[in-house]
Amino acid sequence: MFIEDSEEREPEIEESAEASTYLSIGDLMSGLLMFFALLFITALLQLQQVKDNMAKEKRFFVGTLISKLNGNNLKVQINSETGDVSLRNEILFAEGSSQLKPEGKVWLKKFIPIYSDVIFSKPEFNRYILRVILEGHTSSKGSYEDNMELSLLRALSVYKYIFSNEMNFPTKDLFREKLLASGRGKFDSDQKIDDPSDRKVVFRFQFKNEQLTTNQKSLVKHIISKQ
């Protein structure tokens, strides 16, 4: 009788053990899924906090730059969101020319030392600004090739003058490491309109958070792929 009861219970015991195994695997998978979900949320919150802090630093820097330029009576067009500084070409160049005018050189001698000094006035500003892009812009008048050449030559003229022997300022060597010259021509219009406001030289910042945005997307994709 004892032997018969044991034989009858063996299948039940095996089924119970198998069910327990499946339940353990299911619990483990649920736990792993919850872990990756928490990791994903934590990473997003941390990245958003870093981004918010950098946005505050950006606003503080741009506000400092505007205050310094206005305080030194340098009336330039400044984008309060990005910190882009636009200089009208008539200040620096004659029409169709890439050679700096004498009054343009005088203006740069006043502007560049103050502009550069703000960048390096605080260690956090220096760390936060990856690059300063010096862009030459033209109107849509003329051919695309001519506009591109002229815009680049004007940017290079400003760049060369800043680091020539004619200009000396305390942060010159540091500024050299951040500044890049670029020609932009006129990309945002297909119409051949000679708008004087399009002809300008722009000092544009590349901030650290711009690179962070790309890194954020990569990290999020990496976390999702692990789930």
C-alpha cells in the first residue's frame, strides 16, 4: 500500500517542481525588467538635471556677456537665447571685399578683448564653452560659389587679424584654442534678395549641452536595447 501511494505521488511531485521552476524564472524576469525600468528612469532624471543645470549656466553666461558688452558701449546684435553676436559687414568690410577696413580693425581691437575676457572670466564658462565659431555670412545676391568664397574669406580675415601682431590681449592664446573660422554664405533662402542684414560676421558658441543632447540619445538607446 505504501509503495503504491509513492508511485502515484511521484508525477504530482514532478509537476509541482516543474511549476515552481517556471514560477522562479518568471519572478526573475519580472525582477530584471523592473530593474532596467528603474535604471532607465534614473538615467533620464539624472541627465535632465544635468541639462537643466547647464541651461542655467548658459543663461548666466549670456547675461554676463550682454552686460559686459553694453557696459563698454559696444552696440552689437546679441541673441539673448544663444549668445550669438552678429557684426554688420559695413562695420568691417567694404561691399564685395574681404579686406578689413581701418575702422573695422579699430572696432575689433575694442570688441575682442572684452568678448574673450568674458569667456575665460570664470572656470565654469571656460569648461562650458567648447568652441567659438566665427561665421561669415552673405546675402543671396550673386552665385552660391561666390558667396561661399566671400563669406569664408571674410571670416578668415577677422580670424587672422585677431591673432596678428596688431592685436594683443591677455586671453589671446586661450582664445586661439577655441576659435574656428567658417563660411556660411546664404543657405536659408532660395530667392536672390540683396538683404543687407544677411551680410554679417557672427561669433557663435558651441556649448557643452549641445553635445550632451547627442550623448543622451545614445545612452537612452543603449539602456532600451538592454531591456
